[in-house]
Amino acid sequence: MRGTRMTNENGTPGSRPPHPTRRLPWRAGLLRGGIELRHLLRNPKELSGHLSNVAAALAVAAFLGDDVPGTETPMAHLVIAGFAAYLLFQVGLFNLPQILVTEREEGALLRLRATPGGIPAYLVAKSLLVVVVAVGTLVLLLGAAALLVDGPLPRGAGGWLTLLWVTTLGLLAVVPLGAAIGAVLPNPREALALLMLPVMALLVTSGAVFPITSLPVPVQQAASVFPLKWMAQGLRSALLPDAARAAEPAGSWELPMVALVLTAWAVLGFLLAVPLLRRAARRESGSRLSARHEKAERSGAAPA
Amino acid sequence: MTSHTTARPVIQARGLTMSYGDVDVLHGIDLDIHRGEVFALLGPNGAGKTTTVEILEGFRRRSAGEVSVLGADPERGDDAWRGRIGLVLQSWRDHRRWRVAELLTHFATYYPDPRDPAELLALVGLTGQAGRQVDRLSGGQRRRLDVALGIVGRPELLFLDEPTTGFDPEARHEFHVLVGRLARDEGVTVLLTTHDLVEAERLADRIAMLVGGRIRACGTPAELARRAAAQAEVRWTADDGTPRRERTADPSRLVWELHRDATGPIADLEVRRPTLEDTYLHMVHREDGGTGGDVDGDGDREAQAA
């Protein structure tokens, strides 16, 4: 890696023939994203993974009969809003890193690196996939909840607008971060273990599934650093009646703070993701790929 | 096959050196590979084949030396340069959920002038598997799909990394026919890495033997075989009953001298011309023994001078 190179470009000018027009990665990326979505829809196992979250949220909501303490809002609504936030969070910070690690290990990243415009197309495809899956499950959850368990829906244009921007900003906060995590995780087997615990811990501590005020203050403060709490709070403001803000820690929705924290995470995610993804792609080579496969086989994980 | 002197080589390396920390992996490799040539880089595992090829592919930064691949420094290869290179690795297991034709058609969209995916499937003998999911292919079919993906963009240069590992003899034969056709009919330059001497002899116009980070010999299979056979080994049993052996460039003279000095027939007399394989194994062995003399290292310079 280190060392000096004596020369770089060598001699004979004009030996490279002029290349025909370059294509934008958008087209290939969107095509790719479309194909990957089709594969997802045809894969019952993976599809049921996404749907089981929705089912779990509906089951919990159907069970809860109480109101959020100090308000007239059904507890079920708080849970639905919390799960909605968690769905976005999970797609960005759990599913996406796993996809990236798996595809890196299989060699998809290397193949695209060896293909002109392959890496940008890959990123476009993954963004499309993640956004469609996240928004798709969110719509499914809210729709099914509204139909089956009398779930919450935004009231008026303001509510819908809040739902839209919190969802958008929430995805921007978690997707680049998830990409950055996916770029550094060692392999798919360890990825699952490394991701599961923090994601679950945040689910419990972020006030997504029960009021955050029932948790000890230090836990509340710790959870406030991470985006899930703010995504859940933002979605509650969009989905629950205004009076429900009495149950919030600050007694209000703190929407400016929601925007601020999520934007900060989005910026941080982008700052991390760009160099880390670039590094991950640059480091890919055939021998690295073989070395990882050998390691996987030694550790007993079936590669096929 | 060394007659392409007018055109600039597709791959040119001078003094290519690679070290990881204090360990030197490549000690100044010189290479010239010309358009339309099938060039085999032969060597045991750990000889530096992979490192050499990954530097040429632009996936690894060299420590020193000059390298030009398709007229550019691989460390600075841009997308247009990438588009002129095809890659077939042995370790690819990607896109398992995709269908064969779907994958090939998709990868065609990245290139300005791709091959027709249907024709390409016919070329690699996968027409019958067009609708099959990639992870349902056999090992040989998977590799042929990798070849198809490697050439879908009409590359001028194709890297093949241990391409037939795990092939049955028939699949291997079909693969050799395909590579030969690409080079002959379409002028694709092929750089093949292998540790299989038979495959190198069968496929390559020229072979370079890379042992211990140095090119020990380079030339056409015939040249290498001739050079290998130049030192014949004469064996016989001496009068006192001890087995003797001697290496000589002129076995006929040695045998004549033996007969001249002998009183009768010579017991167990045998003249052996070493095969290319003997030479290769000898080189590999010598390297294992630790003596790193650059005895055959002038081979590549000979070939370049032609």
C-alpha cells in the first residue's frame, strides 16, 4: 500500500480511443431497484419478515384497551405511531446494513465496482428499495390499523404534512447511517448479532411502544440522543390528537427539536456513509472475497 | 505469437514491485501482453499471481514500478477504462436471486455497446437456463454465466482467475473452446491465471511462470518445452553398481563418450528429456528450498525482444 511509484501515466499520447457517451447511473439504478423489489415481493420468507412487524403492531394494538395515562388517547394509537417509526428505523438500520454486508460478501459489490457506473447505480437501487419498503410497510401498517383496530390517521392537511416530513427526514436520518454501518460490519453472521441488540434496546427505550415518561430519566436522556425517539415523537404528533401531547416529556411535540435531531443524524450519516462506502468498494477484490468465503466456510457457515 | 511488435501492448509492466510491510511479494515483474493474445500466468499458490492480477485490474496499489493497462495506469482507471475490461473471478456468488437472462440483460445496460444477451447465452451454452434462478445453476454453469457477464460489454481485455476450478472435464473442454474463440475471432486479449499447467498449455499463446514473486520463464508453450528439454538427463548404472545421473545439453555426446570408455553395454542407460511439467515442478521446488537465483529469469526478456 505504501511506497513510492516512480511514474504514473506512461507515454504514447492518444492511445486510448474516445469512448462513447456515458450513461447516467439513474437508469440502471432504477431498473436494478425495480428488479430487486420484484425479487423481494416474490420471496415469501423475506416478505413475511417485513409483514410480521406490521402484524405484531396490530396484535399489540388490538390487545391494549387503556388510554395513554393523563390523556384520552387510546394506548393502541401510541403503539401504532411508535411501530410506524420503528418500521422506518428498522429498514434503515437493520435491513439495509444486512443487505449491504451480504451482497458485499457474495461479491455483488465487487462486480458492480468492476462495471462502469456500477456503484452509483447500486446506491440508487438500494435507496429506491429501502424507501419503497419503508413507505410500503408504513402505509400498510397505518391502513390496516385504521381498518382493523380503529388505528390513528393524520387529521387535516397539517397532520399529513407532518407525517410526510417526519417520514422523509426520518429515512434520511437512518438510511445513510445504515449504509455506513453496512460498510464496516465484518460479515452477515456477525452483523445480525451486532445489530440486533442496539436496535432492540432503542426500541424499548425510545418511547416507541410505551410512554417514554414511564422510564427513568437517565434512560430517557440516553434515548434522546438517537433518532428513533424523535421519529416516534414526530409521528405521534402527526397521528395523535393534539391533546395527547400532555403525555410527552416536554408537554409538547417539540417539532423543531425533531427536525433538528433528525437533520443532524442525516448529516452525520452522509458524512460517514460516503467515505465508508467508498472505502468498502475500493477494498473489494477477488482475493478478499475468497478470503472471506474461506473464513465463512471454516467458521461453519454454509456459503450457499 | 510474439509478432505483435508494432502495436502498443495491452498490458505492460516494468519493474512491478509489491511489498506488504517488510514482506516483498513481487520482485520487479516485467510483462508485455499483446492484443488478441491469450496469456497464462502460471504459478503455485502464494507465488504472487493474484497480487499481480489485482494490480493490473486496478484493485490494488503497487509499491513501485510502471504499469499500463489499455494505455492507462490502472490506479487511475475511470469508468470508460473499466468498461473496456472484463473480469471473471472464481469467488463470485452474487445475484443469486436473479434469473440468468434477467441478470445478463441488466448488466448489458451499463455498457455503451453491449452484446445481445440472447446471443451471449447461446455462446456460453446457457440458453436452456435463461429463466433459471442463478443459485440453481451448477458450478460449471455459474462460471459460464460469469464469463458471459464478463464479456457482455465487449471488453478488449478479459481477466480469467482460475476459471475452471471445479469443472468436470467436459465443461473444462467447452470453456477452453469458448476462450479460444473469443481471442481468435474477436481479438480479445485474455490474461488467465492458473496453477494448472495443462490448462495453460492448452489455452495460452504464451505462458509466464511466476514463482516466489519473480517471473522464472516466459514464452510460448513450445519455446518453454524446448528450453525445458534443452537439459536432458542421462542415467545409467556404473561398473561398480552405483546409479549415476548427469544433466547435459548434448546427451548424444555423453552417451557416445560413455560407450567409448566402456568395455561393453552400459547397464540401465536412459536419456530423458524433461517435460515442461518437470521444469515447472523443478522451479517450484527450488523456490521452496529457498535458493532464489534468477536462473531462468531472462526468459521474458527474450520473448520481448522478439
